[in-house]
Amino acid sequence: MISRLEVEDLARLREAGNEKPLEPGMIAAIDAAAGGPGEGRGYYVVSGSVYPVDAREYHLRDDVAEALFAAEETSLGVTA
């Protein structure tokens, strides 16, 4: 999924970091990269309370965030 994100969306995700909740536009971008509306579920998870629905905060799943930021380090030539 990460490799199918638009360059701008990938940059926005990396800029926001893993601590901030995903904005609705980022959720839409993840869904699109995963194949369409709602297909990105599983790459992001609810953090905190699930109710009320309109107040849910979504974050990248930990392993997805690790892959996203590891890919960034690799593309920048950073090694561990």
C-alpha cells in the first residue's frame, strides 16, 4: 500500500508523524492506495474511544508506521 500512495500523500503522512491522528484526506488517500473506498481499513486503527463515531481518532497501525518511516530512511540513504 505504501508504494501506491501518491508522492504528496506520502510526504504529508511522514510530515505529520505517527503521533497525530490521521486527517480524513489521509484516510481517503490510504483507502485509494489500498484499492478504493474503505479498503485501507486495517492499515489504520481507532485510537481511544470508538464512541461517538464522529469523534474517533485514527492512527496508522504500528507496523505500517514502522514500514512507512523505514522506507523514508532507506530512500534518504539513512542506515541503522
